[in-house]
Amino acid sequence: MDKELKELLTHARARIGSVNTTKDLDQVYIEIFGKSGEFTTLTKQLGQVPKSKRPKIGQLLNEAKKEIEQHLEKKRSALSAGRSATPIDITAPGEKTKIGHLHLVSQAIEEIVSIFKQLGFSLQSYPEVEWDWYAFETLNMPKNHPARDDWETFFIKSKPHPNLGNQVLTPHTSNGQVREMLRVKTPPIRMLNIARCYRRQIDISHTPMFHQFEGLLVDKNVSIPDLKGTFDYFTTRFFGPERVTRLRQHHFRFTEPSFEVDVTCGVCMGRGCRFCKSGWVELGGSGMVHPRVLRAGKIDPEVYSGFAFGWGIERTIAMKTNIGDIRLLYQNDIRFLEQF
Ligand code: PHE
């Protein structure tokens, strides 16, 4: 029986060693320890062994069982760790790692920056948590002015600054206008300010956090045609040559005159459809910088003039790609994001 046990051990080791899947390993287990397995058969023969030798053989059987079980265990963890007993096939094609891409908003920011860079605008960034002074006061919106209601502002619970007032989450990128004038001091100024903005609103075309890009140009003899020419250039580059812009009279406290900028609808190309109704979609606000704002930035409005515009990036993307609901941009659904 000694000899048979030794043979069983050698055989078992070899079988376990050659197995490549856990399923095959289960099979080997059955072949050894199953009802009519090799080991089971051997234990059944213990009865025929002379009584005096039985304890010794019994002990050997136990040891053999332990050893085989250890082998099985080791093999099982090796297999589940992905290591196979056969050498790696170095000619097999590698597994491709899925590579993502920039989010739609980041892609748009890159494109917008590169378009305005060619017109000499340089990218600046100004605080996301801003003083009332820069977000409203210096933009010709004194405290309690009803115009402030248009910017449904989030306020920060903090001690107000004696001169700059409360802290807010900036509701627009126009907070950068006076900051930029104070930074540059002497025009020309060509600023592009891209930042996260916050307003208390959420629906199909609004998210409480969104992005705006703001342009500010201040120099001698700047007039409305300069503003219109800049918008035409941007529209052609960003939306394509078949889209055109128009200025519609509007009112902002910090620009005079003020305009809303419209672009022909990308679905009907200006003919009028159920998305746009009139053939035009609204890009955002603009106008000639108000003399009071220039003065707040320590620039003489008798010598210099300028224009400014502030447009929402999510809106602009929606107008290019015809996304119906801008909230989709922030749901992080890979099935949506993968399409761009
Ligand atoms: N800040 C304005 C808004 O958020 C847009 C704007 C910017 C208008 C610059 C005029 C000039 O709606």
C-alpha cells in the first residue's frame, strides 16, 4: 500500500500541475477524492491491511491527503490570480486600454481660446468666489438695484469686507472686467476670461453651475463695427461659414449701448423651425463698455472706449451640436459623452 500511495502522490502532483483552468482543477479533485476517486479507493483498502500496520498506514494516508489538498489550494489561488501554469503567449495581441477624451466643455474651451488668441486676446482668470464690488457694484449696479435680480446669485455666509461688500459665487464672468482694467492699467486690453459661474436656476437650458467666456477689448477709437466684426469672425470659425450673427438692442447696466447677439439656427439655417421659431438663436449679451465701468477701472472714458461680451459655453455647445437639454453635459453618462 505504501507503494501505491507514493504513486498516487506523484500522479496527483503531475495532474494538478498541468491544469489550466479552475474547472479542470475541479475535475482533478473528483478524480482523486470523489466517490470512486483514486484516494477514496485506497482508503477503502485500509480494512484489508493487517491490524498492526493499520495505524501507520492510516497516518500516511492522512499526510498524503493533506499534501494533495495543499497542492490543490495553491493551484486554485494561482489560477484565480490569473497566473497560468503554461508560459505566456508573447505573440498574442495585447488588450487595448480604453482611452477617454476631453469633456465637451473642455473641448469647447480649447477651441474658443484658440479662436480668440488669433485676434490677440489673452486668457485671464479671475475669482470664482468674488466680492460684490467686482460682480455688481463697479458694473454700475449699486446695492439694491433691481437689475441685480437678473443674476440669481448665491451668497457666501462670511463677514462682509468694509469696502468690497459680501462674497458671492460669481454669477457671470463680467467680474473680470474691472479687475483686468486695474491689472493692465493702460490700454490696449484684450482679455478673454473663461470661468465657472453660478446662478440659482435649473431647467432644460440652465444648470446652477455653468461656464461663461467673456471678452473685453479697450483701446482708442473702438466702436460697434469692431464688436460686430469680432462676433462674425468667431461665429464663422466656431459654427461654420454658413451661420451669421445679428445684434438685437438690449439693456445691461454695464454697457451702453447693449446688444443681445443672435446666430442663425443650426437646424434650419435661419429659415425658422420648431426649435428656434424665428430662425435665430441667442448667443448672449454684449455692448460698449459703460463710461462708469471704465472709470471704476481707472481708465479715462474721454480717451478710451471698448466693447465687452459674455456668453455661456454650454449654450454655445448646444447651439453647435443641437443638444436639446444642457443638463446632459453634467450627468456623466458615458453613452452620451462618448458621442463627442
Ligand atoms: N454678464 C452678462 C450676463 O451674464 C453678459 C454680458 C457681458 C453683457 C458683457 C454685456 C457685456 O448676462
